[in-house]
Amino acid sequence: MVFHQHCCIHVHVPKVAGQSIKRHLGEGFVNSAVFPVNDPSAGNNGTHLTAAEMRANDADGLWASYFSFAFVRNPWDRMVSEFLWRKRLEPKRVSFPDFEMFLDAVEHGWDFEDDDFRHTLPQKKFVADSDGLLLVDFLGRYETLHADFSHVCAKLRVVDQPLPRVNHQIVRDHYSRYYTPATRDHVARLFQEDVELFGYQFEGPHLDQP
């Protein structure tokens, strides 16, 4: 989202409190209205454009002048969140009877009419170039969401208060309880780049956030 009133750009990595951030910052412009991308996978409004796509389609030079930020999340936690989100919204969203089948679908890909498949792209693709160089001015973490978003608020000079809960799931067990050794290793393979670039481990800290 592009928030002209705050002179900032939020690269919305799916399942990392993006809707809560949008609600806090107020009305913003959908990405496709500012960074037109000719890619059907970007969906109708380009909600989940990558930083690289925005920079490549920035005719007005906003990327250089606006503050850009994004948040990332432990990939093992993120995949459990995505799986449960789909279960909660079925039949509106494609869901799977078990977690292992969901991970198989993530690995082999599937066709959607909107940008759903971007929900399971590696987070590196959203915030870095092919060499792993970060493209955003600030990268926060879901595991330290409150402290990191406070930094964003201070930078933008907006009121710093707890993020509203949007698309919040019911309280669940620690994500590690959803895994077998096989599915744990499956996610490690699928998101090896995220694990290496952001330094995540399987049983790292977890916060039950928006």
C-alpha cells in the first residue's frame, strides 16, 4: 500500500499483519494504482506486489522519496497461519484436508484467478533482490511486531498504539505442534532462502498477533 499522507510505502508480505498495519495507517492507495504491473498473478489491485516490482514500475519516483518498510515472519509459523486461514474461509478460499497436502500444493503450485498463490511465495521475493540485498528502508519482524512497528510510527510521526486485530485467528498452539519431522523439513526446503536470509530457526519465538 502507498500512503501519501505519510509519505510511505508498505510492502505487504502475506500473513504478516498487513491488514492491521493498513487499518492503523488509514486510507491508502492500492499498489496497482501507483505501480501498474502487467502481471495477472498480481491480482486485481496488486495488494501483494514485491518491492522489486514497485521499483521497476515507479514512474513518479516515489520509491526514492518515500519511506519503505515491510515485515517478515518465521516461515514455519507463517505456513501454519496460511493453512488455518484457508480452513477458516472455506469454501471462499481453496483449503486442504491436512497440513501435509497443503505443503505439497505450495511446492508444486496451483492456479488461482487472483493473487492467492503469492501468499506462499518466499518472503525474500517481496523484500530483496536476487542477491539478497534488501530493497526496503526498514524490515521489521512479526516476532517483535510491537517494538518494530513503534519504530515505523516514530519515523512517520504517527500515533504509536497497539495494532488493531484484523483477520485474527483463534488462539492456537505454538506452530511447532502442527509439524512432524517430515513437514518441518519440507518447509525448510521450500523456504531455505528465507531461513538463511532472515536467520530463522524452527522453534524460534512466536507471538499470537493480528
